[in-house]
Amino acid sequence: MPRPDAPAVGTTKWRAGVWDEGEDRLAAEEPLQILINGEPLSVVMRTPGSDLELALGLLWSERVITDLGQVTRILISAEAAETEARLNVAGELVESNLIDLHLAGAVHLPERSFLASSACGVCGATTIESLALDFPPLPDGPVLPASLLPVLPERLRAGQRVFDQTGGLHAAGLFDLEGQLRILREDVGRHNAVDKVVGRALLDGLLPAAGYLLAVSGRAGYEIVQKAIAAGIPVLAAVGAPSSLAVATARKFNQSLVGFLRGDRFNVYSGGRRLV
């Protein structure tokens, strides 16, 4: 049986001058090893759940795979046994500690480390120049009403089931052009949450996601922008601040980047012509 999404731990609490014993629910953070054709590729620190989506999203954003048809077989290793997963999985996968994806044809890996943590994503991320070798600028459009954006954080927050228990998870949500939430994933790593969304979109045949926008609960760093560009997402909206490299990347690749999306206010850093 899968372990709880938010494991309980004992804690001592200080409240109004009085000590008390209790317990807290914490966001789970555990390693997931990703293999390609039986060979180790990466160890990712993540919140268990949607592990196949996470692996597929990571490989898509790093251009290891460019088509779902390249994946010929997937082995999932849980605590005590190995199972084989099918690509058309519609729901959550049983949590695992190892995923081995078998790919057809030659495998091309980025010339950098794939060791990842929940804090930094894939360390040593590619530069804007090397990113341009893999992805063209996003096409113009679509045009959205600016009034659509302020409703996204509330709809994103409403779907954060595990955040309600822990207060310690990031969220990423893929919305359609009417503001309806299509895919939501949570994780201790903001980039992991995006990879899970991209992996789910890949399984659902939604990539490139030119008719969707991505909202994230935290800040917009370079890696979030890069993953959204890889997925073909034209609009990225973040509750927090963007980084300077994120803004430069969004501008180079014709992506609309919005930050500080709070209440009825937001800042547009790139691609404002998509918002009317």
C-alpha cells in the first residue's frame, strides 16, 4: 500500500508561552532514480506520486525524447517488486523508487550533470544559447484578456490537496484559454511540479501546448521558463518574482512572462502583446 502523501511526525510546539506535544504533517521528499535503457541517468529528489509523469516531463524538457513513440518500455520498481507500466496510464502511478525507460534508436543526452535536488532542479542548467539549439521561438498568439490572469492563483490553490495538509508544497497548473484548470501537480520542488504537468500533457497528447497557459505558485526561475518553452506554452504566470535570466529567456523565445500575480495585480515582463 502506498505511504501517505503527507507523513506525520512528532513535534514540540511553543504557543503563547506554553509548550505542547503534537504532530505535524510534512511534505514527503524522497529520491527517485531514473534510468535510460537500464543505465543510470539521474537521481531526483521529489514528492512521491506521478513519478512517470515527472520522468517523462524531465526527459522532454531536456530533449532526450522528442516524441512519446520513442519510449518502448517502462519498468517501475517499488519497494519490493518490479512492475511494467503502460504509457496510456490515466491516473496516478504507484509511488516508486526507480523508473527505467527504454528508448528506441540513439539516445542523445545533454553534456551536463543530471543530478537533481528539490531545490535546484537539474544543476548546471543549459544557457540561453544552448537552449536555442533545441527550441525555436514560440509563435505569436494567442491573445488573452488580462482579466483572466488574476483568477488563476485562486483556482490553483483550490486544487492543492496535499498543501492543505502540509503548507510545504509548490504547485503548477495548466489552464486552457478560458481559465479552466486542466492539469495540476504538487511537489516539494517547483520545477518537479512543472515536469509532472508537462509529462501528463505529453501522455494526454497536448504537446506542444500552444493553446494553454501555465501558472506556478512560487517564483519564476530560469528552469521554469525553460520547461514551459520546451512544452510550447506561450504564457507563464507566477505568483512570485521572476529572475533576470528567466526574463531574458522569455524575451528571447517570445514567451509572455507574468510575475507577482496577486489579487488583481500583476507585472508583465515579456510578451505583453498577448494580453489585452
